[in-house]
Amino acid sequence: MSKFDRISQLLKFSEEDPSDPFNYYALALEYQKQDNPLAAKYYDLLLSQHPDYLATYYHAAAYFTTMDHIGKAGQIYQKGIELATQQGNKHAKKELENAYFNFQMEFE
């Protein structure tokens, strides 16, 4: 399946079930692979409309770091760590904390 076929399929899924954050998450990841600014659109959509979807935070923060949105990336890491704590997801919390530590070492 080509990238465009995957994106078309994901767009169809997101239209069929706009309440499922996974479809938007998968779209953000697909667009990110192509250096497409639409990745930011889908990460922003997830962060605003599906703020409890924990998987978003690690990848969104890394993406916005590569796009030189350093302040935004730091806030996303912090919120992700907070959310992982609230959800009791120790694995995700540790991954976010490690990524945020590395981020701080490089950018702060």
C-alpha cells in the first residue's frame, strides 16, 4: 500500500468516525514522514479535541521540536507527563520524562 493509499484510507476512516483519535494520530504520523505541514494540523487537532489521547504527546513534541517550535514542544512534553501521571501510565510517563530531559539538555 502506498503512502497516498494509506492517507486516503485514514482520511476516509476519520470522516466515518471523527470521534476516534487514532485516525488523526495515524494521519499526523503519515504526514510527518513526508515533511508535510499537515502533520502540525493533525497534532494540533489531537491536542485540542482529544487531549486525553496520551500517544499524541511524545510524537507531537518531537515533531514541533524539529519544526523549531521549541516553546510549544516543551509545553507538550510537560502536559504529556502530567497526563501520563493522571492516567497512571508509568511506561509512557518514563518515556516522556526521558525525552523531555534530553530536550531540556539541548534547548534550555
